[in-house]
Amino acid sequence: MDSSFLTKSDESSRRQFLSYASKTLLGVSILPTMTPLGAWAADKKSTPVTAVPVSPGRKPTARNIIYLYMAGGMTHVDTFDPKPGAGEAVAGPVKAINTAADGVQISEYFPLLAKQMDKVAIVRGLSTTQGAHEQGNYFMHSSYTMRGTIQHPGIGAWLLRMEGKTNRTLPGSVCIGGGSVGGGAGFMESKFAPLYVGSPTSGVPNSKANVGSNEFEERLMLANKFDQTFHERYDQKKVRAYSDMYDDAVRLMKSEDLKAFDLSGESAQVRAEYGDNGFGQGCLLARRLVENDVRHVEVTLGGWDTHTNNFQAVEGLAGTLDKALGALLKDLERRGMLEETMVVLCTEFGRTPYVNENDGRDHYPKAFSALIAGGGVKGGSVHGQTNETGSEVVEGKCSVPDFNATIAYGLGLPLDQTIYSPSKRPFTIADKGQPILPLFA
């Protein structure tokens, strides 16, 4: 085949060809799993990301991050900003309960988490400019609004770009249970993209060769010969995204560290503590990955778009979240990992304080809540306050870039560090957001 096919074809055709070639030649199909389509599209200008030299940031309070994303827009008044005195039209049937943090109340739907709120900081003053799901999701993950001309990196890509991986064979970033828009590599090189894992109980899909080890090595040698002419003829920068992914995939396949993805290594008791569901087991997998030096792990719990039957839906979702997050915090603490691991829980926006005619709550970007635990954050604290109905932030208003700057601050990343996109536009990690310094001990 004329190798000009790879430069003249569109992105989808090239990606399909490379995927097919790797499956046929190596007898394995992990490669498409390593890098999503968005990362390939971000590389199509084939211009390397450049940056001014990374200056040393402040000493980090956190080394790793577990990012729990509540997809759909989690209601704040039924979870972490209850309004027990606001009446039935606002509070509905949900009661507020006391917690281990003096003077801090949360929803009755979180009895397990309530016992550990002395480890958790609540950010009740969040406010966003985005009231639609895709745009809100993207903004929360990247600190930038969506543009048709560029994709912005998420916090995991910034962390890897600025500090690199810790474990040489495992990916530096992993997303479990679905990827979020704005949470990928964006305009950065595809090596900073997360590995996407659909089911936490299935391990890394297609990570074992379906041929013997000797035949696999022979196919690797043949693949290198097959690529040699192409690599010599064309600019290496144009094929770097594929080459890096190819090498990383082979390295991962041969690594003993793949056991980190195998939940059968955990006792039945520990697995039960997290909950017998995708999100609970995803949180357990996140702990295992961080324990094996994966720097950034995101776990998604969807279903929070409660326009109808809000209270029934939220009670079920909160039960899943309460068990998983409660187990995660307890597990990290008993393993001595909580101090170096920042656990973040957030969503794209809140829900309307007043219940609608369908017993639901609609999109509400003006006010909502998030949680941060571990990683040097002052537990038992609350930042921000909404009014008596949860409709307005009256103290400590926090923008989405401010919230992301707080995460970056805990990880010790330089907020003023400029990185340039392929089109030479300058970007910073949280788009000039200011961290919430009182949250840190």
C-alpha cells in the first residue's frame, strides 16, 4: 500500500486503518481504547504543543486526584445545601441531618458520609455561566467555554503535561464509566489523554494478545519494518500521536501493573463496602489505581437530570453515592493515602430551588455545591453560602475557573503557567481563576 494514504485520507479513515492494522498484525485491539477519537482530532494540525519552561510551583498538598463527576446536574438543596426551613415548595420531603463536622448539615440521604464530614469541605457558593448539559460539563472540566475551533484540556491533561506520569507503564489518567466532554487532552498531545474504561469490573479491554508471546514479538518486529519507510519519509511530528499510543499500549500489555485494574484482588468485604454497582466498584478501582501511582482518575455517576420525580431519583442516586464515597474516604484514610489524594465531587450545575409541576427540578446554573476532601483540604469546613431558598449565592461566590484553580493549587500546579495551543494561542490551567485559599489547612 502507498503510505500516502495515511496523509491524504481523512482522520476517521486513517484511524480505522491504523486500528485494523494493529489488530491484524499484533492480534490485539487495545490501541483504540488507549486514545479516543477526540484526541486524534486534536492532533490533526500536527503542531507540537509548546510552552514556556515550567517553573516550580508551590509545594503541593495533594499528589493525586480522584474526581467524582455527577453527570446531569446534581440538585444542591437535596444533597449538600439543604434548606429545612424553606417549606415544602423548596425542601420537599427531604430532611437535613447533623454531621461529624460541628454546625454542618447535609441531606438525610447521606447517613454514611455525614459521619465523615470532618474530612470534607463543602463549596456552597458555586455558580456557572452554562445552563446546558454539554456546555456545562465542558466548562466544569476545562474552565473554558466550548468553541468550534479548539478543544481545551481537562485537569488530568494539565497535571500530566506539567508534572508527568509517576508509573511508567500505567496511564497517568483514567476515566471510568464514561468520558466527559472537556476532560480529555484537548489541544495537547494525545499522550496526555486518559484511558477510558467502560466497566470497572472488566479490566482494560482487549489488553491481552490472542497469539503466543513468540509470535507476538515477531509481529512487533514486522510492524517496525512495515513502519520504517513511512517514518523515514514523513515528518515524525505527524505520526507521533500514533507512535506514542502504539508504544504505550505494548508496554502496558507486558506490564505486571495491569493487575491494578483487576478488582478480584480485593476481598469480598471491601468490594461490598463500596456497593455492588458500577459507580461503587469504579471508586474502588480508582483507589487501586491511585495506589499504583495513576495521578488522575475520574469516575462518573449519571442520572442527575431530575426534571421529573426528583425525590425518588435523588434518593436512589444518593444511596449509591453515599455508600461509595463513604467507603472511599474510609479506605483512603486507613491506608494512609487521604493526605496525598484529593477527592473532588462536582457536577455541571444545580437544580431549581422550587419544585416544578412534575415533582422535579430544572437546570439552575446560578447556585450549586461541590465537595473536596483530603489532599491538604481543611475538613469540616464550608465555603460560600446561599440564601434561605438556595436560589442566590450571598457569600463566597465561586466561579467554575475558581473551583478548578483550587484543585490545581492543591496539586501544586502553577496557575500562571502559559501553554500554547497549535494555533499559538496562550492558555492557563484555570483561565485566570483564583483558588479558595481558606479551604487549605
